[in-house]
Amino acid sequence: MKTVFSGIQPSGSVHLGNILGALVNWRRMQEKYKCYYCIVDLHSLTTFPDKDLLEKDKIDTIKSLIAVGIDPNESIIYFQSNLHHHAELSWILSNFCQIGELQRMTQYKDKSESFGTHAGLFTYPVLMAADILIHKADEVPVGDDQTQHLELTRDIAMRFNQKYEDIFPIPARNSTKTGARVMSLRHPESKMSKSSDDVAGTIYITDDDKEIIKKIKTSVTDSESKISFNKEEKPGLSNLIEILASITGKSIKETVKEVSGMQYGDFKMYVAENLITFMSPIRDKYLSLTDKKILEISDEGRDKATITADKTLLEVKNCLGI
Ligand code: TYM
């Protein structure tokens, strides 16, 4: 059976971009593969989170995974900092990565503008490579923004295999057809994001029906009145079309055909109604989960994840002679 690994940062509320770009795929993949889903709290330290907030966000992120349908009986869900293996393998792998490669990472360039050029942010992609390789993942379901990081992981794995022994599978990216890059409703030139201050442009897992309607109604479109899909010329409208296609499971073409005669106002209301149908069961499930239950799930996940991580780390150390 193939192995799947993916991670999510516990840095604020999970949003529609995370759900459509990654989590729906995580849910789908658990039926066929051995899946590891990790709450990457070590990565979150790169943005200096408040201690109490981080503790809460860690729990809430697991709640979100379960609310979307990730089943802890099928998938292994755990906190990254509970396994020392990630940080240890990251150090080893940093020897297989060039400074120039890390300098070219667009997320490093973006984030260092807000958080400074510290080494944690710089070596962030190496820790990501360690996350993926510690369980020898074959596939990694992620949104578009992680493509560059995954490419680097593949290069690191190939270099290790060539220099020592061929022990790592070369992981492939797995992405959703639509929704791999959900944009902000207010600034459709930027992606919907957890860490931005763009509350009005972001649909959070906790948003109630009224908030969803308000955010969709006030989303930025354009001054024309004809509905068509064109990301360059109509980024706002195209984003709404893509969101609609993604939640209904239809193609962009089918979706455009379905809504083409509508006025913008009616179209927005239609998107909001569909979004409420999609999000409200997720929100209800999220709100029903207790912190105690989540801690039980993460303890169990830690124990299961430790078994494979122990094996890989030992194998790597044997290859290296340490
Ligand atoms: P993070 O926490 O930013 O996001 C989690 C997942 O959600 C996807 N995503 C989006 N997809 C579509 N549209 C958006 N607007 C959007 N925003 C976020 C991300 O692509 C991601 O799949 N570095 C990673 C976490 C990580 C990881 C890993 C992922 C650490 N180690 C190993 C995969 C494998 C991150 O910050 O994701």
C-alpha cells in the first residue's frame, strides 16, 4: 500500500483554501493509502506565535481535520513536535541542500518581509523534506503554493539515494483539479491565507451562515456584467466560479454553463447558498468535538507515527555510519 504524508500549520483558523486545496484530498486518499497527517507546530515557530494561542490552534486544527472527514481510525494524525525524528532528519538532510536553493524559495522571500531573515524561516523547506521522507511518503497532497517545496524535497531525496543508499521513494505531488489555489475574496490577486489580516476575504471553518453570505456578497468582482472564466481579466469572478466548481464537484466548464445567464448579484447568492450547504455540516462537526477527545487522538497518532519514524531514522543513520 502506498504511503501519503501531508502537513498543516496550526497558525490560526483553518479556511476554505486549506479545505479545498488540501483537506478534501486528504479525506479522499485515506480510503486507499496509509496516510499520515501532521500538525506541523515546529514550522509554526518561524512566525513567533503566542504560546496560549498556539496551544489552542493545535487542538483546533485537529478538530478541523476530523470535521472535514479525516477519520482517526483510518489515518494517523499527530503533532510534529511529539516526534524528535523530524528535527533530527532535517539536520541530516540539510547537508543535501544548497543555500542558493533555499534563497530561491518564494515563500521564504514573502515571509521574510514580515518575520525577518532568520535561519528557521530559511531552512523551513528542509524540515518539510524531513516530514515527508521520515515516513517514506509516495504521495503528498498539497495546494499549489507548496509545489516548490515539494520539488526541493524530491531533489534532496534523490541526492541522498545517490550518495548513500536508495532508501527514499521520490514523492509525487497530488493536487485537486479545482481549488488548488483559492484566492482572497477581497484581494483576488493574493491567495486566501491563514496568517494574513484579510478576515473579510477569508471563509473560516467557524464562519456562520450570515458571515458566509456577507463575505460572498461583498467579494470583489469587476465592473462588467457577463459571467465568464478568465483568471487574468476577471480574477474575482473566476475565483468564485472555481470555488463553486470545487464544492459541487463539477468542472469549470459545466459550472460556467450553469451560471452564465445570471446577474452578478444572483450568482453571488447562488455561490453563498452552495457554500453554506458545503460548510455547515463541517462547522457543526467541528463545534461538537471536545479538546479531551482530540488529545486522545493525537496521543494515539504519536504512538503509531513513532513506529515508522523510528525505522526510517535508524536506516538513515546506518547508511551514514552514525
Ligand atoms: P499551510 O498550513 O499553509 O496549508 C495547509 C495546506 O493548505 C493548502 N493551502 C491552500 N490551498 C489552496 N488555496 C489556498 N489559498 C491555500 N492555502 C493553503 C496548502 O497548500 C497546504 O497543502 N508548509 C506547509 C505545511 C507543511 C507540509 C509539510 C505540507 C509542513 N510540512 C510536508 C506537506 C508536506 C504549509 O505551511 O501549509
